Amino acid sequence: MSSSTIKTPCVGLCSTVYGDLVCRGCKRFHHEVVSWNLYDDEQKRAVLRRLEILLVQVMAAKLEVFDPPRLRQQLEQRSIRFAPEQSPYCWAYQLIARGARLINQLDAYGMALLPEFRDWTLPALRDAIDREFFLLSEAHYQRYIAPRFLQAGLTGAD
């Protein structure tokens, strides 16, 4: 598989150009956004896998995907972009991100909100999911990436 077949997770809302260390749109780290086209397939898959793990964590805490084939069918019928190889929870995110104001019954899409979120509107839930996904990405950056940059800066100054 060539690196050109692995799509960028960019959603066209890049905030790294404004100095954010984590993009508020796609949740990649600033250096991943800048270097994406230089990454090989393995590096791209690693980034996509991290984003998938964090997003599934957020989504599974708010809803259940009880019928993945139905969800996939609905996404395909509505021409909503999703990655078939990813978790159905990532598919659910794509649906909610694109159709929060249009969806009336989640069960028609093979999904159900968990009890503590059943009174939420989908636009409010979408915003909460996006915010939590960003905060998890930012925490991951601070925990695992920022210390390496600090260490590299210290050893480079000697």
C-alpha cells in the first residue's frame, strides 16, 4: 500500500497554524500535521490508531453501537465519509459530527445513548465529545510528547 492511499485525518479546521500544539480539528499533534506527507505508512497508521483509541474511549462512555451493519449502511446511504477499518464507534462519531441537527432517532442508525446522556441534544453531545476528544489528545501530548521535546532542547543546548 503506498503512503498516498492513507488519507489524512484533516477535517479542514486546523488550529496548529494559530500555535496550538494539538489541532482542534483532527486532534493530531502539531508536528504530525506538519510532517504528515513525509510519514511512511507505518507512522501514519500509528497516528490514526492513537486517534481511534482515544475517540473510541470517549464515544463508548456516551453511547452504544448495537448494530454496526445498520450504522455502516446508514453512513453509506448518506455518503458520510468514514473509515471502514476503524471501530464502529468512530463511524458513530462521523455520523454525529455530520448529522447532529438532522438525526431524530439514534436507534434507526444502530445506536443508543447511555442512560446518563439520554436527555442531551445531539449537538450538545457532539460538542462534548469533540471537547473531551481534544482534551484527551492534549493530555496525551503533555504526558508523552512534550517531555521528549523538553529533553531534546536541554541536550541540544549543552
